[in-house]
Amino acid sequence: MKLLIVTREREEDRRYGMGKSTTPLQSELERMGHAVRYLCQADRDAAGSRSLERIVRLLTPLVRGAPCRTILLRSALEAVWMGRLAAAAARRGRFTHVHCHDVLVALGLVISTLGKRRQFSWGITQHAFGSTVEAAHKWVCPLPTWLRGGLRRLESKLMRSADWVVAPTRAGLAQLATDLGNKTMPPTWHVIPHSLPQLNVCSKEEARSRLGWEPHLRYIVGVGQFIEIKRFPMLIAACARLKQDVQLVLLGEGDTHVLKDATFECGLRRPVIFDLTDNIALYLSAADLYVSASATESFGLANLEALVAGIPAVCTAVDAVPEVMGDCALLVEGDATALAIGMEKLIEHPDLAAELRRRALARAQSWPDAAATAKKYEQVYAAAASL
């Protein structure tokens, strides 16, 4: 089998994005004897990048009125362009399977192969919770009714045409079916959770020494890209309400100006520490609490990493989070008060924190590893090839 994995991400996004979940899958499939290539925006050549920019400039006037429309347009065009590159790479490289990690990547792939004899199977991993169109409408930019309906019908057609559709949770796949109006789940749709992260966890004392953290201060860690749906300002506001003296550490990439403003406005006692790391295990080992304030999660890989590290966690009970975390975290409503109450509960009740740690480590032991996950994908790819 010769597999092409395609995302719309930039190379740097692999630290926190889709690439973080696909890298162990790629490695394991290669260990099993399959040829695998990962294709992302770093693979665009200069001529292709210039052409894409021209198209973006040409179409941008059509979506004037709100910055989010321009952002959504660029993101969509970049994804479709990656599908176009994937089609060309699949032909040149004689790939047997093309795995699109975005429905818009799949759209570009399908458009580029219209009227041509296709020599490969193709499918989609759905990283949004439910429909991509509905997620974009809700979390990125409201869409006009006519456009939203048309795009949803197109998404439904692509999902039906794909040789496989994979979602990392049952809740996400069920929501996708609901959003697209499917009364029954197609047999080509599958649930395959992301594999167990491999973390080099160490003692809290060692981790704090390596990071230069104070031995007796309480540290709270949040992880993710600094984007609106992660709701880090709400987490900052929750920390400001705590009776205890805490240090909030946010690990991620993006613009920190809004978050620094939120720190000032809510009167947080200690300035937030912003850091960028490839060694999240070190921070989870050093911290006292992990908190996720996300507005939406189709899976939540950082949540799973916290579970593996055995750190007491407070998470907003959104979308697929309850399915992933089970009873191994305090699941709360999505507001600053609920987050603050949850954090105080774990700080003031070390026995409860210890019990969550025990449950988390036990759940991690039973979670499928990269080998088990790769085996499931291999079965999906083999079934697609036989269609």
C-alpha cells in the first residue's frame, strides 16, 4: 500500500494541529511496511503559492464586510489547493490511497480528477465536530442561508462519495450524520480514536527544576492555539477568581495581545506565562492542574495528553470531551464561574485530585496505542481498495 496523507496545515502547525495526531500513525504504518508521505502547505512550490495568492486577491472583494469572511475564504482556498496538489502527487507517485484531513482538501482532489481515470482510493478524516460547514458557520463566520445550505449539500455529497470517512469519536460521527441529514450511518463511516500519546513524564520536582518553576507555587496549565474557540480569556478570568495564589501557564501559538489585555482587565495577580514547546510532558509533569476551556472539541488531543500524564484536569463538557475523558476529569459548564469552582474543588480536595489521577492513569493504560490505531486504518484502507 502506498498512502498519501494530506492536510491544509503549515509545517509549524504540526506542534498542536492535525499533524500531531497523524505523525505517529504515519510512523507506525511505515513500520508495518507501507509507504507513506505527508503533504502539507510546506510542499507548495513558489509558483503555486503565487497562483494561490492571486486567486485570494481576486476573490477577496467578494467577501468584504467582516475580517472573518476573508480568513474563512483564505482557509478554504488553501485547503482546496492542497487537494489539487494531492491529485497531482498521487498521479506522479502512483499512490494507492489518498487520505484527506479536511473535506475541502477532498473537494480539491475530486475537482482535479474529474473526467480522469482515478487509480487510487480516497477518504476523509473529519476533524470538526459534525459538519465542517456548520462548524465554520458557528465558530468562524456566520454564512448566508443560501450559501450555508449549498455548501452543506456539497459536503454531504463528498462524504457519500468518499471510500471512507473517519471521525475520532462516536459523538462526532453521530453529529456529522445529524448535520448532513443522514438517517442511517453509511457502512464506510468509521470511528477511530487518536492513538495514545507517548509522553516522557517525570517527577514534579525534576520537571520544575528543569523549567525553573517555584517549588511551592500552584501552577495551572492550558494548551492550544491562541484562537477564539479555545476561550483562554475565560480561563484567565476564572484564575483571577480563585482564592488561592496560582500561576497560569499557556502553551500555544498565536497572538497574545488579547490574552495579555484580559490578564490586565480581570486583575490576575501574576502575569500569564506564555510558552511554546515540543515537550508538553515536561509542563504537565510540573503542573498541579490542567484546564481546558474550549467552546468546541471534536476530540481534544491535549486533553488526552493530560490524561496520560495523570494530571488532575478540569474541562468544559463540550462535544466529544465527555467521551474522551470519561470520569477522569471534572467536567464543567462553559463559563468562568464554573471553571473557577472546579479548579478550587481540586485544589482544596487533594483526595479528589488523587482519585482523578488514578482514574486517568488507568484509562490511559487501556487506550489504543499507535500500533492498534494503525491496524484499524490498514483495515479501512484495505476495504476501500476492494470496493
